Amino acid sequence: MPVIDEIEARLRAAFAPDQLEVVNESHRHAGHAGDDGTGETHFAVRIRAAPFAGMSRIARHRAVLAALVDIPGRVHALALDIG
């Protein structure tokens, strides 16, 4: 399964978001540090979900990273916009 699909599936399962956008930005970093040639190294996630209400910014980030478990270790960059 492509990494982008795995990220989206895990976040949908964990948070049932009202809004979810996962963007593969790897093409913008071709040849830079962290580019392994797979085209699956740099991602941006924008997610809005009710479970984040009342959570601090750090708690929201930790919750997303927990849902993604091993994915951050398989990508070089993961930009998060969580609300």
C-alpha cells in the first residue's frame, strides 16, 4: 500500500475526521537530504476532528503520531496541521 494511502487510512480509523487532506510533497524535495528515490519521503497532513477539541498542540501531535505508529520512521518529513 502506498504510504499516502496508509497515512489516510490510519487517521480516518483513529479520528473519524471532519476534514482530512494528505499531500505527498516528495517531488518538491527530490535530491535533498532524506530523499531516498521512492517518491514517498515528504508528506503534509491537514486534519480536523472532534477528538482534538480541548487538547494542547503537543497532545494533538502526539495523538496523530501514535495513530501512525511506524510511519514517521519510514518518511523523512511529516508536516502536521491539526485542529
